[in-house]
Amino acid sequence: MLADCMTWTQQHYKVSKMVELSTLTYSVVAALGTTFAGIFGNSPSFNATLQAVGELILERGWILPLEEEHREMIESKVADCISDINDGNPGASIAAAFL
């Protein structure tokens, strides 16, 4: 549902940037604890801006990987995408790749 909302927003409002705040999966907390929020994005400069603003407002963020390999992990020959990956893979990066 979240991906559908993001797609609809992009199609109807032609946004140039979108910030979505969610927990995605518990794997970010497992990796970073509660000190940092995970930052995923397709624009390194915007990711850095979000990280810098977070420092200013005491909501620290850590830029996490979002690579082509993560997109490949959700590919499926029998469905639009694989929706249940529970074998130790980087859950938050996979969820971010889906979104």
C-alpha cells in the first residue's frame, strides 16, 4: 500500500523529491540501534542534505546502502516481486529498493 501511495503521489503531483518516513523493517534498529535513523535514497547529495539537517535538529541519520543487488533480490519469475525474504538478507535495503 505504501508503494502504491508513493507511486500515485509521483504521478499526480510530479514531485522532484519525496521523503518517506517509516520503520521499513526491524533490521535498521538491529543495525543502528535507536541512535540513528536509516537514510535510503537515489540521490547521494539529497541523502547528505537529509543527514546534515538531521544533525542540526538532533534527529541523526545514517546513510545505508541501496544498490542494484537489493533490487535484484526482489525479482521473481512467478510474481511481480518476492514479498517475503527472511533468510538473513538486508531487509531494510530490500524494502527501500522495493519502495
